[in-house]
Amino acid sequence: MTALLAFWLCGFCLGTIYYSLPPPGTRPDIYGVALWVLSSSALVGSAIVLLVSLVPPVGIHPPNYW
């Protein structure tokens, strides 16, 4: 379930980044830049959560002294 939510958040952030970019030839306003930075940070965080939730943990076994 965590991977699904992280995947959804990745898609949402990508859409937000795409629509917050200003048209060519115009200067970005401070709110657009702030939204882009916030969305980029959330995208990185959700991508990390997605990768961590999909990669199986490595089993740590104690040494066998027998």
C-alpha cells in the first residue's frame, strides 16, 4: 500500500512540476518557483519511499558457530 501511495505522489508531483513551468519567453513568479521547488522535493522523497518499499530487505543472519 505504501508503494502505491508513493507512486501516486510521484505522478502528482510530476504533473505539478509540468504545470508550474512558465510558458517560453516569460519570467517565472516567486509562487511558481516555490511550487516547483516544493514539488521537486516531494518527488524526491516519494521516489525514495517507493524504492525503499519495493526493494526486499537483505536478511541478516547471525554467524553459525555450531
